[in-house]
Amino acid sequence: MRYLRGEPVTSVGEGPDGQAVVTTARGEERYDIVVGADGHASRTRQLLAPGLTPEPAGHPVWRGAIPLSALADHPRELELLRGAWVTIGFPGGHGIFYLIPGTGDRLLAYAIYGRPPASPDADADPGPYVRELAREHFPAAWAEIVGHGTHRTTACHPVADVQVPRAARAPLLLAGDAAGVSRPHTASGAVKALQDALCLERVLRDEPTVGAALERYADERTAAGAHLVELGRRMGRAQVEETPDWAAMGQEEVDVWFRGVLAGTRHYLYEQPGAGVTA
């Protein structure tokens, strides 16, 4: 294995001998396997699934990140987040708050899912729209966090998903977001990429040939990716498209509702399928 830094790949193909042909500024080179780990807009994916494009969910997600040092006036909220993430439901969407690492300071991050603004002017600067959304539906302290003026980053992007029909075909293999992208509700992008890598290491060690290893990888990781995409759609329907009347629900009712959302599925955030869930 070699890492080629500063040498963009201009094309990937398959030679008549079945090997992968990779073209860079250095010329053509041949490999037994090419792993396409080139992200959600993967060009390698088009080799295995020509014309496949992400399917939009029809709603965006607004994201923000704020240094904890700027939120000293919210000690209760920060203390709560040190042991859990916080989800706030509202008609037609929900917001989720959690802590993430940062450069020199931990960050409070949030993601708010909801219907897109009706005004086309809001597309240019969605900030006022999402702040108003938080003021209308969130408890005051959490709305203040969304409206805080010291964000490290902000972003708004559409929600979409995609899954290849087959994650490998010798000599090509897809991993991470290149193989499939689930809706962000599953919080599984990095985890799935690690699982793909572990699976590849295992099948290459266990199988007698490269072709057999890639077939086994394709069987396992295609099914896993399809499951994750379907779970993301199910969670999106429940938490954005067909939201319950959360305001009328107590903790027990929320637990029962969310266990129903996850029924029959497995997810690394929960101890077992549809159990041990607190929302």
C-alpha cells in the first residue's frame, strides 16, 4: 500500500487482465484492489452504479457549533450535556444538542431538522429563520444557545441518502460514504466507515482469493448499508415528517414511541434493538 499525496486521481478503470488501472499525473498504475473511499459525492461509485444519485428527504438540517467557554451563562445545560445528548421535538421537526471536540476548547454542537422556509429570501441566510424556529418551539435557555452570537461554525444543507446495489465488484470496492449515505439521524457515518474497514481486513485475511474476499465484503456491507439507510428513513419519518404530539407525551410515552421507531433494528447507540431508549 502506498499513499500518494498531492497526486489527484484522474481516472479509475479496469484493465483486460482484471486489474484496476489508476491514472494520476505520474501515469497509469495497476492494482489488485482499488478502495473507493471518496466520500458522499464519490466518483468511484459511478463505476459500480452508473447514474445512481442521492434521494432527497425534502427537508434541510441546520447545524451550529459554539465554544463552551462562550456559554458560561448556561451551566445547567452544559452539565446536562456532559452526560447525555438532548433532543427537543416540535411539530414538523426536532433539534438535538451534544458536545464534540474542538481546537483548544470543546464545542456544543446542534442540529435542527425541520420544514424548509417558505420565503425564498431565507435560503440566502437561513440564520434568522432557524433562530425564530428555536424561539417559537424550544425552552428559553436552548433557544438562547441557538441564537448565541459566538458560533464557531454554522451550516445548512439538504438531507439525502443513497445506497449502492452492490458495494464491491472486483477489482473495485466502496467504503464509507462512497458505498452509502444514511440520513444524519443515524449518527453513523464514521462508525460505518470503521466497520467497512474492519470487514475488509477480515475477509482479506480469511478468504483464499481477492475475488472471494470482495464477494464476501459485498454481501456483508451492502446489506449493512441498506439496513442503515432504511433506519435513517424510518427515523426521519418519525422525527420530522410524521412527528407525534410530543407536548402531550410524558417520558414513558416517549420511551414507548421511540422503541417502536427502532423496533426490529440494531444501532450502536442503544444496548439492544428497541430497548433502553430514553429520548
